Amino acid sequence: MKKGLIILLVLFVNIVYSQTIIPAGNVSGAWDLAGSPYLIEGEIEIPNGETLTIDPGCLIEFQGHYALNVQGQLSAIGTEQDSIKFTIADTTGFSNQGTLDGGWHGIRFNETPATNDSSKIVYSVIEYGKTRFANNTWERYGGGLFLNNFSKLLISYCNFRNNFAIEGGGAIQLRLASPKIINSLFENNKAIDNSGALYIFNHSNPVIFNNLFIHNEAISGGAITFGLYSAPILVNNTICDNITESENSGALFIYADPILINNIIFNNVGQQVIVYYNSQPDIEYNNIENGLPDYPDYYETNLDFDPFFVGENNYHLNPISSCINRGIPDTTGLNLPVYDFDGNPRIFDGEYPRIDIGAYEYQGEPIPFFADFISDSNLGIVPFIVQFTDISEGNIVSWEWDFDNDGIIDSYEQNPEYTFQDTGYHTISLTISDGVHSLTRTKYDYIETGDAYSFYQEKFRFNKISIDDELCSLQLFDFNGDGQKEIYTSYKNINERYFRILGIDINGETILNEIIQIDNEDENLEKVSLIEYNNSGFVVVILKTSEESGSYPPLNNYNIIIRVYSLETLQMITEDISSLNGYSGCYTKRLKTHFDDESLIFVGLRISWDDMCAGGSSDKTIRCIFNGSEIIDVNFANGIGTLIHPQSNLAAGYSYWWDDMGGGGSSISFRSLDDLYTFSSSSNTSIFGLVSQNDDFFEYYGCVIYIGGYLKCYSPDFSTLLWETQMLLTTGFCSSNIVFENNDYYLLFYDYSNETANIINRMNGQIVYSQPTSLHPFSIQKTTSNELILFENIDDEYIVYTNDPNYYTGIENYEILPVSEKYYLTNFPNPFNPTTTIEFSIKNNSKVNLSIYNIKGQKIKTL
């Protein structure tokens, strides 16, 4: 009996203390539980084409700072009861960031050939991975796991804890890698630079579902950093209690285009989410502490509520949590997880089934407690009266409203009315209470107020018809005499050899689209514009012919042809030919037409010469009169050729010269087109532009120009500088006179240096209003009655706005029907099909704009 007992004891001891020593080199085959622990005594690698399978319950223990390099396939699949652990034998010195002590070098997929089958790391613990200083930059990234140019990996039900990276990705670094990461825990990982847990970089598009990111730490991106050119998808993750040391970063640092849906981002030290310049994320139906005040319109579906976790470090939801049944309502194409972090089923419950936000799905019966409100309007002119309506859920006993975001309660009523006196954007907060718990809903920049010129409401847009059409002029005319000017744009098309005239009425309808074909190939197409005479429209085109003079050095003789066509019949009425002989170059800079008592045509030219010893260029203008049947009084004006503003009465000229002795110089000058009198000249050839619009304003208020870094106003006779204001306009300038505060001496202009629309008092040069805008106009024009504004934007896009949100011009007895809410429409089938149907209905007959947006919030098309 004793003998048998001794044998059993010996066998037991052998099982407990069995181990397998793995030296440096290649590894493959199977590591079973009987051989565990596996003691790694050097760098090991799974070769290309081979597989290493690790059984559940195995302990993989690195005896020094070595890595498991995968060039083949790794299959480390544990179970819920028997996980696989990758760790270091001795953690002493792990916290010393300057040494390799206490850590191993992680699992590294570096350029793993995609010909291998997919690797899997399931129910595994990866801990105490540590990167090192090295000349190879990538050796510093990915403390626990590193993937470079490899995507065939599943990470599921894993625990990444206590890993460290010198640069980024304390737990995982992804570069050109798009694995699937689900139901995993990331805790207590750290990076010196960025991404305490996960660094997603350089065209990496992983799918990240049902994970828990807690207590990770980095200078930037305490939990996750989304790096350049990446578009990962994060759904139903809980990201809490992470630490970000930099004030300019957050638990999530976004420098890419990720999709974030149904995530809880809360109680992180530092900021929660930072979206870096030029990023285009899609962030919907998340619960984010402090909301996203810098992006109020783009992220309007997100919550900013206490998630009411069960307890400290327990991220399950309390039954009153507002995260319950608040996930994204339209799950089409998302492949949302069927189970939560615990393996419990996701519950699609309610009249409109929606799962919970976060990694855990609440399994019981929720207690309604939700704060929300609406208003009867959110855009208007001060004083602006708004009726707010509480639509909160639960047994609410008190309401506290803050209408100006100053922390002071403005109303305790359930459904208050409030009058906004100041212009600008207003953030609204409602705090509700059931007597035990309180909840605050904040809507950032929810109300916008202003005066008639504080904002513009887009009415319609239009573009050029052919991609080869080149814009020559943009004008407003009232050819039909109805008191309302229509929009006319003129183009030249060198490839097809035609001029196009496009007319658009104030409702966005095309009223004219005509082409003048030029068949004589000796005639170069230069410019085209319109002119009015006795309330009739005419088309003015400029053509050019040239021939060599036969001299040396080679010079040319040019003919500038001014040809006038009837707008109604497109038949030629008359033409004039002016000769310019003995020049090395000539082109038309600007064609301007001006009509009052007379119909004037100004052709601004740029001419150049070069006799091998000296040369230069200057401006020249042809000035003539069209009397309805012929062109008369043709004369030349030297030194001007650029008509800065399309409706101005002034022109500018630029000239320069050089010689073979190293000499040279340049200058600019300004002149009145009426008498060609030079009123200003300067050798300073920096930015210059004209802001006065028409003769009436010159007569009463003088002329305003921008030159040499100053906005300057001259007296009507151009003899006296009335005022000047230093201003930085870096790339462009455009303007239009407007009526503001019942006076007509204001200018509306766009400042490219800070992307703002501005109003300036031309009596003293003071800016009285400035507002950021997404428009980038080259010019701004308006109707004389001030209600319609036309912006010539980039890429030949033309945008028509009304500057009074309650007024639509040119439509008699038009009833503006108030819309009390936005309609978020559904469609069937989903958009991934070739076609889809969108159905909607409205209460009354009215004009409807139906706009289509992509998941990044960018408008694709207006139907």
C-alpha cells in the first residue's frame, strides 16, 4: 500500500514542476499543457509557412527581453477557464523606463507574409511587454503586440495589462494593419509619448468591438491615438479612467477619420476627445463626458450624461443609466456585436429597438431617467424669443435651465420662454432631478442669433456647365425690368472655341444658356462679359490675333478685337480692332463693362517687351463707348489694366522693368476710369485691392483701397487720405457695400487670413462685426435692395444667400411656413444597394430642400 502511494506522489510532483526550455531560434508545432511553462531564453520566430499552436492553460514565460516574432501563423487559443499567459519571469525593474529590466519584447508581426493563414490570440493574457530604445524606430512601439503591414489577426477575449512602450502603443501598435479586436480588456498600459493602450497609425482600419479600456496612461492619447490616414471602427467600447498628461490631448486623440459608435468615454483624466486639424471622424451615439463643444453641429447625436456605473471600477450599468437602449437606431451594415463584454446577449428592446451604449448590456428592467429638450426655433434676429419644451423621461420633480452657459440658473419652469438680447451662439443646459439623482443635458451653440447681416441663409448653388469652361465675368442684371437683378456668368472654352453666357434667376432656375461659337482659328479667345444699353442686353467678347513682325529680337504685332453681339439673337452688332505693334507679349487681364448714362467698355491688357538688353511689362487699357449700334471714342490709357472689383469705377496698374546691368524696379498705381486720373501710386507691390462698389459711394464717402498692408480711404477727389487701418489680408480680398444698422456706409468683405466675414464702417475704418465662415469667396455681389447676396466661391461654385432668414426675394405673397423640427428620414433598402427609396411627408405645400450627407457629415447632394 505504501509503495503505491509513493508512486502516486512522484507522478504528482513531475506534473507540477514540468517545464520546457525554448532556446533562441525558430519555433513551430504544438505547445501543450503538459510542457508548460515554456521558458523562452532568446529571440524566437515562427518561420514563414509554419504554425505554432499553443494549448489552453499554457504559461509562456520569457527569461529576458526577448520577442516572439511571427512570420508564419500563431494560434494561441485559450478558454474562459484556462487562458494562455505571455509574461516575463522576473518583473523587477519593469517600472524603470531607461532599462530593459522586468519586461519582454512582446509578440511582433513585422511584415508577416499575407500568404499565411490567419493568426488568432484568444483568451490570452499579455503582460509586462516592454519596448526598447533602438535605431530601428519600430522597436520602440507596441509594448505587448506590434503589427506592421499585416492584418490577418483576431484578438478576442484577451487581457492586455501592464505593458509599456517608449514611443507609442503601450499595449498594441498598428501600422498598415487592420486586425479585429473584440471583447478584450486593456488596463494599466503605458506609453511615454502617445497611446497608452492602442496606437492606430498609417492606413490601419481595425474593427474594435466590445472592449474595455481602463487605467491606461500616456502623454497624448491616454487610451487610444488614431494616427494619420486611418479609418478604424470602434463600436460599444467603454473607455474610462485613463490618464492623459498633455493639456492639448485627450483619452482619444484623433488625427484620422475613425467611426465611433455606441462608446462610453468618461471620467478620463485630462480631456476626453481631441479632434486634430483636418480630421473627419464620424462620432455618433456615444456618451462623452463634457460633450464635444467644439463640434456642436457635427456631433449632435451624442450624449453627455453620467453613465451611472454600478460602482468604482465596475463599469456595468445601473438601471437608471441613460446609456440603456440609447445606441445607434439605424444599425444597417454595422454588424453590431451580438454579445457584450461579459458574453451576455445584446438586447434590442423597445418600440424602436436599440442596444445599450458601452461594453456591457444591462440585462434587467431599466428605470427611465433621461434629460432632453427642444425649442420652437433656433435661428433668429435679436431680440429673439424662444419657447423651450422639456421632453425628459422619468419621474422628474425639478428643472433648472441655463440659457447663457454661465452656470447661473435662469429658469426653474418645466417649459420656459426666454428672450435672447445678444447676437451670437448660445449654449443651453437643462438639469433634471428625480429627488435622488440629477442629470444635465447640454446642447452647445444650440441657438444662433444675429441682426440682418450677422448670418446668411443659403438659398441655392450652381456651377459651371462644362469642366473646360473658364470663368470670365460674374454680374447682376435686371434685363426684364422687374426690379430684381438676375445672376449672369460668362465663360470661355478654349478647347471647344466658344463663349458661354449662363443666366440664373433668384430661384436657382436657368433662364439663359447660350453659346457664341468662334470659328476663325486665328482669333484667340480672351474674355467675355455683358453690357446693358437702353434696357437691352449685349455680349462683349474680346479676341486677339498676332503675327511676327520679322524683327530681331523677335517681336509681335497684336490686334485686339472688341466684338459686340445681341444677347437676344446672338447676332454680331459691331466690332473694333486696335493694333499693338512691336511687343514680345500681350494678353487680356480683365474685361469690364460699366453703364449709367453711357455704356462703357474697358479692356485691361498686360503687355511685355524684351530687346535682350532690357525689358519689362506694364498695363494698358482700351476705353470705348457702345451706343447700341457701334463702338465709338476708342482710346488708350497707359499704366492701368486690373479692375480690382467687378463693379468698381477704379482700376489699378502694375509695371516692372529690368536691364542687363542688374537694374530694375516695379510700381503700382490707381486711377479713376471716368477721367483716367491717377490718384495714387506706390513702389510697394504687395497685396492691393479695391473695395468701393459704385460711383454713389465715391461721391459721398470717398474711395477705399487696400495697399501695402493698410486699408485706406481717400477723399472723393482722391487728393486726401481720410483714414487708414492696418490689416493682414494674406491671399485675397473681396467686398460689397451693404446697409447695416439702417446706414449705407458699410462694407462687407471676406478676410482670408482668419476666414471671417466682416463688416467695416467706411467712415472711420473700424470693423463693427466679424464672424467665422466656411465660405472662401473670390468676390461678393448683391442686389441693390440688399436682400440677395451672391458669393463666388472656390472651384467656380456660386452660392446665393438671403441675409434675412424670414425673407425670400422676388416671390410675391410667398408664405414662409415654420418648421418646428428636423426630419431624419429613413430609406429602403440600405444605401449599399444600387438604388434606395426615401419617403417623407409634410403638413403643407412648401419648398423643400432634401440633402444627402455621408457618414462624415459632408453634404453629397441636394435633391
